Amino acid sequence: MRIWVKGISLIGLVLLAACVGPQGKQSDTATYLLSAALPTKTASAKSSATLLVTPTRAHPGFDTPRMAYVREANRIEYYAYHRWVETPARMLTPLIAQALESSGAFGAVVQSPASVRANLRLDTELVSLVQDFTQQPSRVRLALRAQLVDASSGAVIATRTFEAQVSATAEAAHGGAEAANRATLEILSKLSDWCAAVAK
């Protein structure tokens, strides 16, 4: 009887493994990097001001390395086996600093925490980063809220929300990740131009 029970249990495990398949293994999780091919600084600084870039915050639902998508309005879902290597907000902060430094609009761009005294402070917040399947082809929607502040007085100089929508190259997570990188580059370009114009 024991042999018969063990045999049934073994068959059950084999069938379960066949049903789960390779995609069911946690070790098969794919990770993606949020990046942008930014130009190197070529021009001399247009201003002597030092800009402090603070860590990017994130709206609820997006402060996670899980990759978000929507199939219906107001309902966020996450890919089971595809993730960002870090939360998008944390990956955005150095990219923002690099983009602003490359723009040549400031004497120096530093990230918080920094020991140097800054003239201006840039606070940013990730409003959304989601692959939208309610339309075909799916599109990645990226929204970033930025606030430029006088570092000495704490007075808000200007606030703006930047948005980008980029079509995915594939109806899957890797297509969304590629579109997210193109959307990031678009947002960074807009943000750099805006900061340079406001800081004049």
C-alpha cells in the first residue's frame, strides 16, 4: 500500500511540474534596466548656479520594481515573471542628474545628499509608468512631476508635469521595457529644457 501511495504521489509531482512549466520557476524571472542614451556635455555652462537633484519619489502603486500594466481603466496589474532591477524612481534619479549635467545649463549638478551648497533644488515625483493594453499596439505611459525650488529660501520657482506616450515594439514585457526607455529619454529632454529656461 505504501509503495502504491508513493507511486501516486510521484506521478502527481511530475504532472504538476509539467503543468507549471519553465515559466513557473522563479529563477526564470527576467529583469530590465531603465536607461537612456544621453549625450555627453559639449558646451560650457550657461550659468554658475549649482543644482541639487533630490531622490525621485513615486506615487502609490509605482514605488516597486514590479512592472505595471493596465487592461482596463483604474486597475493596475503586474507582470509575474518580469521586473525592473530597481524601483523606476531610484533608477530615474541618476538619469535626471546626468541629463541636466549634459545640458550644460548649470555650473554644477549634484545629487542629494551632497555637502556642497546649492542655489537651486529639483524635486521630482514619478506619477506613472505603465504599459497600457487598452489600445493596440500597447503604449507605455510615463509621467513625471518636477518642482524647481530656491535652495536658500525654499520658495517654489516653478512646477510642471511631463508626460510621454510611446508605442511598444511587442505586446509583452520586453516591448514595454524598450518603450519605457524611449519615453524616459523624451521626458529627460523636456525636463532639461524646462529647467534651463526657468533657471535663467
